[in-house]
Amino acid sequence: MRPSEINDTERLHPLGNCLTPVDQVELGEVNRSPQIQENLKADIPRDKQQTNCLCKLLKNHKKKLISAGVIIVLLSLAVILLSMLLPGAPESVTTATPPTTTTKAVFPCDDNTISNNHVQFLNNNNVICDGSDLILQFRNESFSTDFNKDWVSYVEGFGDMEEKGYWLGLETTHRITTQWECDLKLELTVGGENKVALYKNVKIGSGDTNYKFSYEEFQCIKDWWGGENMAAANGSQFSTKDKDHDDSDDTSLASDRSGGWWHTVKSETNLNGEYQSTDMKKRVYWGGLDDYFIQGSKIKIINCN
């Protein structure tokens, strides 16, 4: 076969030299000369390797198309995953939160050995420490400080140790008894002797509860002559002459008795009453004793941890 004739055939058919000589004859893509056809048939053994050229070519293209499709699908999945993990979609991102450590605040009277020492505490409110104890209320034998004050005064606190009368303040007391577990120590001077009782795990509620008073247990500590006394006030709210939160339906006990306190109908205590008032209901009293016998009082917050 002459090269020029084969080249003409390759140029005439779009599949080029992938066609075998027999294919070229059958497709009629070569010259119709009988001599050329005879020559092509004679050259069939020489071109055996081209017999499957077209099939191989199609198979190769098919494999490439399948590979390209797989790559496209994988790329699409990768784009979707990246879009979910990028900052634009924070709902699908989980961030590990590092463990937090909390340091409990130091009680304001810890390691304090100076009696009646003033300490700045809780928004710069003054608190007074008696050794390691914190003073909630103090009245000495003169009872010169007026305790018949309004609601705001009892919430914020008033007086000073030098003024012979002091009230820490309900809000500060609430924060302290919320932040720590504390006991309430009551010291009364009766007939020149110190009488001591303890109320365990005392809590003063928030302003929303009108500074409700509660405790878990009562203990006699030193020469205590009476009983529990504050049992009737356990769970009661604080009342003043301008804020009535007692359990009486008929009258304001704070106005009737004088002084802010956890007043109840069955109350047996009022250490914030009017000293030696001519009206017996308004006097300072504790249990069966009034201020003819009680020469002073001190209420402390202790054992806070």
C-alpha cells in the first residue's frame, strides 16, 4: 500500500488512523479503485494492532470522564464542609470551654485581731469587726442612738460604735450570709453578766423577700436563761415604721412596737426598740426581760466559711 493513499484516507475520516484497513474499505472512505482495495485487503495482517484502536480509545475516554465526575463530586462535598466550618456559620462550630476556677472571697474579719476595727467591704460600706466576728447590731447601756428609723436606713445601715449604737445594714448582711455560711451570735448584758446564744446557719434574704430571716438550729452557749425566743421570727420578713411586712392583719407592729425588726404577732424579741419607753410595747425586750434588765446588746455574724 502506498503511503500517500493511506494518508488521504486518514484525512478523509475523522477517526484518523484508528480505523483498520478493513474498516476503511467497508466504510468506503478510500478511493473506490479496485487496485487500492485489493492492496488494503492484502495489508490487513500488517495492521492487526489497530483492530481494537477505536474501542480502546472510547474506553479510555469513558474512564477519564468517570474520574472527572468523581473529582467534581468530591470537590463539591469539600466546599460544603468548608462552608459549614467557616466563621460564617457559627451554629455548626463547637468550641471547647476551658474549665473555670473560682476563688472564694475572704471574709472581711478573717485574721483580724484588732477590736472594733473598721473594714471597707462590699461597695465601700463600712463593716465593724470585733476580733474575727462581724458586728450586725450594737447598743450599749446608754442606748443613745435612735433605732426607730425608716426602711432605707435599715437597708443601708447607720450609726457607729463611737455613737453607742450601730446597725450594719440589711443589704450588706444579705450579701454576707449569701456568700458564706454563717452563724448568728447573740450577746446580751443582763444584770452586769454576759449571756450568749447561737443561731446556726443564719440567712438574710434579698430585698425581694424583704430580707427574710431564717436559721436552722438554736444553741445555748453561756448562762442563757431563756429559750429559743427567735423561733416565732424564723421565716419572717423585716418591717419598719414605713414598711409593714409583718403577719398582723390589724396593725403595723413596727409602728406599734417601735424600731425595725422581724416582727410577728407572737414575737418575743425586739432589740431595736425604744429604750425605757413609757409604752411597754415599744421597749427593748428579749423573752421575759425588758431594758430595765438588759443593759446592752451585741449581735455578731460568726463562723463564716
